[in-house]
Amino acid sequence: MFTKVLASDDLGSVNKGVFSVVTDLGFTNIQQVMYCDDAYLKIKKASLDKEPFQLFISDLSFIADHREQTFKSGEALIKALKIEFPELKIIVYSIEDRIQRVRSLMQNDKIDAYVCKGRRGLLELAQAVNAVYNNQTYLSPQVAHALSPKIDLEIDDYDIELVRQLSKGFSQEDISELFKSKNISPNSLSSVEKRLNRLRTQFKANNAIHLVAITKDLGLI
């Protein structure tokens, strides 16, 4: 059984829901914070006191307010924690369901579970906690295929922005001019054409419309 659990979300109602789930599972020492910096300081102090947290449950997005933060997102905090406290189990509990982001968090940042907020979110969170406790990983069903070897999602932010603009109805010429105005490189018309051709091949898309549809289905845009 986890002896210390920390939950971090900027909405008190979400923290209460997480607290209820973890309590129902039999864990008794659950602490809550609403800022990423507070979460880091609690985890740091607990480690120095030789009473470390075993599980951290966090959202990804935190609304900025008057208080200046070193860690401006749950993702930034998670990256730091996994380096400094590699033994800490981390569950992301977020409304974000883009496959690319989920895959990056699982593979690059080595989180232990990703749970999507929603009607079944708290139920899935309970399942995730049990799985992580048993040294297993967990993904909500709607993003479970993020780690499928059959899906090649190795595209970068440039590719995502390119397809996003394509989904808005912009032509390749329009996108080239837009990228030039925003200093996004590469931005020549030939570069945009080559990148889109590569993406169509990569996703086995018949045309630009098909490419947009596929990437939307995969949650990339």
C-alpha cells in the first residue's frame, strides 16, 4: 500500500474527487496542492525527511494567476520530478487526450499511467492507482493505442502545426506565407510541399483531406 500520496490540480473539486478515489482504495495519507511549485516543494521536503511520497497524481494544465511559478505546467514539473526522484510513481489525470502528447509522456518522461478526465475518469483513476501499485502501467481506453507499435506517430511540433493549418482550409501557399510571417522554419513553398508529401506517405493518406481526417482520428490535432 502506498503510504504517502500527493494530488495536484488547480481545481478544488477535482482534488476532492481524487482524494475520494484514493481514500476508497484504502490509502490514508493523501495530501493535496493547487500549484506545481507547492507539489515540488512537498515532494522535495518529504524526500529530505526520509518520508518520501510514493505516488503523485497531477493534471497537466494549470491556470496562471497572480502567483509566479517556477513550474508553469504539470508537464514541466513531471520532467523535473522524474529526473530528481526516479522512484516516484506518477499518474497524469488530464482532460488532454492527444495521442502524441500521451505517447511522449509515457515514453520520454516515463510516467506510470495516463487517465483522461471524463464521465468514467474517477473509475479509471482507481484502476490506474491499482495498476501502478502493482508495478504496471495504465492508459485510459481512449488513448490506449498511443503505444501501439502499429501506429507511427513520430512527428514533431512543426508537422502538427502544418496539418493544423491545413485543417483550417489554408493552401500550401497560404501556409508558406503564414510560416514566413511567424518566422517558422522551414517556410518555403517547396519545403511545405515536401513535408506534406512525407506525411501523406507516412500516414498512408490519399490526399490532404484524408491526412487531416487521419490525424484528427489519432488525436494529433
